[in-house]
Amino acid sequence: MFNLLKQVGDYAKGSFQAAKYIGQGLSVTFDHMRRRPVTVQYPYEKLIPSERFSGPNSL
């Protein structure tokens, strides 16, 4: 009897933890969905990289 209760408790704990991780992932997704897209009209506007940018051809 106690073994069954322990298994049910472990299952509930695992389910709660899984739901918490799914909620964290969805919060990141919805945060990115709320942001407005950044569009640069390339020939007319140049994107200025930050001083710390060390990408290709940065020298």
C-alpha cells in the first residue's frame, strides 16, 4: 500500500516538474513573439554593428 502511494507521489512530482519546464519554455517563446521584428532597408540604411562585434571581416 505504501509503495503505491510512493509511486503516485513520485509521478505527481515528476509531472509537476515537467509542467514547470514546459511553462518556462513557453514563457521564452511568448516573450519572443511579443517583440517587434527589426527590418533594415539595406541599400538605404546600414546596420551599425556594436563595438564588441568580432564577426567575419571585422579587422
